Amino acid sequence: MKNLSQRLLSIDAFRAITMLTMIFVNDVSGVSNIPVWIEHTKAAEDGMGFADTVFPAFLFIVGLSIPFAIGKRIAKQESFIKTEVHILTRSLALIVMGFFHVNLEGYNSEAAILPYAIWEILITAGFFLIWMDYKKKQYLLQGLGIALLLAMAALYKGEGGQWMRPSWWGILGIIGWAYLVSATVFLLVKGKFPALLVLLGVFLAINFAKHSGVLSLDIPVIGDASSIALIMAGVVISCIPKKSIPLLLGVGVAAIAIGLIVRPYTEGISKIRSTPSWVLICAGISTVVFAFMIWLVDIKGKMNWFSFIKPAGTSTLTCYLIPYLLYAVMMLVHFHYPELLKSGIGGILRSIAVAFVVIWIAGRMEKVNVRLKI
């Protein structure tokens, strides 16, 4: 149990850094005249920017946590059905939130009863009411949250008067579906390392086949398996003993190298198209970073270096949702940044500041037991 808690410290630190960068890249996307390498690479282009590495790192970290979370349940000999219900419940929460978020993109304030910002605030309030980390059962508040989401769904009006639909599943929804598959297969093979390696190979093969033209069939839930492969990469890496830092570094560098080698044959590097090169390169980068975090946090004991962003690792979902409230309130009060903070270095510094403010808010909320848990 001691080794488990030590390993989780490095995962929490890695998660906190990733959440910090995710808030930053989401905010900086609204800033003009910034270096190209910071931004997402366009869909038609062959390449990747810093922003293209953040989401895959988060998927990788989801995988890092699975052997500990699901492994504990297997070790306790919890029934398959009970554990799978836990997995389904967590997945459903992420899928529902992602579904509502993706429909923000097509919200038509002119046709709908509620303004965009109000609808955004109310669905976020619904998320908190349903998935708050209550210290005791709060069925009334959870029921109120469910009723609120149903009401918001009923009042929704999209472009052309359309109702809510999954044009894509949003960031949280993608994580939810990929977690559902990854955690379920981990449970089915009871965390046996050889089986996990085979499963990682299968999902990578599906991704390769989809992007090399070998496979044209659309596989329900799995899709091109890119997100699942990233999570499964995290699962496999998490099962390697933490003292094997040279091995982790070697695996990370090898993944990056293979990603570059297959680049010409599998539609290049692209986050938006989720190509194999992007999957392998990002998995490799995440592995190298995780090896460094193990050395720094677990071996050298420097977790205190990350105390100022700790809430991003312990209240991660709360951190992710706070910007939705922040931007909605800014919209309601017609707040606009001065020109200095909309462009160039001023805008970049603004986005860095926003990321730290969001984490600070999450930390204050955590102190009064207001945080989401799924």
C-alpha cells in the first residue's frame, strides 16, 4: 500500500500540470498573434503544436490511474458486476457532460428561451448538483440536478431549430467512451500484464488500419481506437515498476521514433484526424514526462514543488468546469479584456494568469468541500 500511495503522488503531479496546461491552451485559443507552435495544428496539415499534446497526455493519465483504481477492486475480490457498474457510472457521467458541452457549440440564443450564458451556467450547476463529492447521501440535490439538466435539454434550440445531438462527444465524452472500453478490458483480463500488452497492440493496430486505408469499417464505440490506445498506453506504463526509469525512457523514445517512422504511411501527424503518428508521439512524450515525474516526486520527494497547483490534480474535473462558469459570467456582464491582453505576449500572460486563477478557485472550493467526484 505504501508503494501504491507513492506512485499516485507522481500521477497527481502529472495530472495537475496537464490540467494547468489544458486550461491555458483552451484560453489562449482566443488570443491572436501568438507563436504557431503553441496552437493546434489545422486538420489538413501534417504536424503538431504544443496544444496538440495536452489532451492525449490527459488520456494517458486516465490510463495511469486505472491499475490503481480498478486494481484495488480486483484485489478486494469485488464482483465483476459491481466493478463494471462503477465503470459504467463514471463513463456515463463524462459522456453526459460531454454531450451537453458539445451542444454549446450549436446553441442558438435567438431561437432559444434562455441566453447562451444562462444555459451554460445552468447545465454546469446541474453537473455540480449531480456529481458533487457529497459526504453523505444527497438524493434531493442530485434529483434537482437531474431535473435541471432535463429542463435545459427540453429548452435547447440549436441551429435550424434542431435539438441536441452528438455531432461529436466533446472532450469529456471522448474520455468517457475511451475509459469505458479501457477499464472494462482491464477488468476482463484482471490486469494481467501480457494481456494488457496484447490489447494495446490490438487498439494500435485498429488505429493503424483505419489511417492506412486497410480498414474502412466503422467500429461502434471504438472508432479509430486512438483515444483508447492512449489510455491503454498509460495502463501498460503504469504497470511497469517505478524504479525502471531507464526502461520507461527507452519505451518513450522508441514510441516517438516509431511515430515518426510511420508518419508517411498513415496520413501524417494530426490530432484532429487522430493519426497513429500523433498517438505514438504523444504517448512517447507522456511516458518520458511520467518517468521524470516518478524521479522527481516519488524518488526525490519533491511533491511540495507542485503544492501551488495541487487542486488541479485532486479536483481536476472541478478545474475543467470552472472556466465554463467564468466565461459565461464574463459574457453576461459584457466584460472584455483590454486590447493589450487579447494579442501576443499580453494575451499569453493573460491565459497563464487565467489558468492559475482557475486552479486557485478550485482550491478554495476544495477547502469547503465543493468538488466533483465521479
